[in-house]
Amino acid sequence: MPDPALSAWKREDERLGKKGVPKRNRPSEPNRNPNYPTKVELGLDLLRQFQETHREITVKVILADALYGESRFLDQAGSLWGEVQVISQLHKNQNIWYRGRKRTLEDYFNSINWGVIQTLLVRGQQETQVWISSARLKVDAHGKKRFVIAVKYQDEENYRYLVVADLSWRTQDIIQAYTLRWLVEVFFEDWKLYEGWGREAKQLDEEGSS
């Protein structure tokens, strides 16, 4: 649940901004209430619980969507298992630095660092052609250099932008690891359909009957 005080401040700040009130004359952002953790904080806490409960499981890579593409998550999630790789996503309008100039990811990968076609093994058996480009770039919001990879399947018009914490991995290994996300997506779909997570899912009683 979002912090009510912070949500109210955002609404008021947006309202005043539309009225042309200068930012210096608007109320300051309130401190976040620790009783209302962010989704990144909740995600890190779940990973800590998993690590403490299942110490016998070896973790080599953590996959997360763009919701967890913050610097804090990339740095802290990997350190739980001794600096394992963390793969997340960035938005196309996020800024990077290239040769002393700030650019968006979309601009950089569509005008400077063009992708090349590579063959990728998907779901362990299916070969598919993918446009891939990569570079180690300073991500402005992270304040540090990250390995950023632009990926576009042949039937897609736009790139998706992966970001990883460990700069030592090869591009191909990162992409191959990311393809395993389909296992998670299948799990999500099953739970939405059969366990009542989805809005349109059939709700079952305690005995599993509708």
C-alpha cells in the first residue's frame, strides 16, 4: 500500500504545478513512512527471507522487470548471495552518458549503437533471430556504469533495454539467462488462472469448488 501522506503530497504538488505555482513555493516532499515500504524494499525483503530460509539453494542470477530497475535493487539483491548477477530493465526514455553527452537509451541504440542479428536459443530448444546491441554505459539515474543491452525480436518494432549489475558477464550469457524468464511468466499465468490472482479468475471455495 502506498504511503498515504506521500500520495496526498504528490497529488497536491501536481495540482499546484498545473496552476503554475513555482516548485519553491509548493510544500516540500514529506519523509517516507517506514510502515509503508516501497515495492523495491518489499522485493529485497522477500529475497532476504528466501536466502535465509533456503540456504541450500545456489543462486546464480536474479531476474526482475523494470519495476525493480533501480540502482539500489541491482546492488543489494546481488550481494545477498555473494555478488550474483542481477538482470532488470530500464525504460526507453532513461538517460545515459555517452562521450560527455546525455542521451536517452532509445536515441543511443537507434542512432549510434545499431543492433546486429544473432541466433538465440529460447526455452531451451527453439532457435530464434534477435536484434542485439550492448554497451557499458553510465546510467544517469544510477550514478554509475552499468552493462546495458538492447534486445528486439524479429516481430517487434521497439527494443527492450536490459540492465545488469555485474559488468564481467558476456552479452550472450546475459541474454540467454534472461530467456529463462518465461518460466516465471508461466507460473504467473497459472496462478492468475487457477489460484484466483487474476481479476477475471474463477474464485474457489476452501474445498476447491466453484
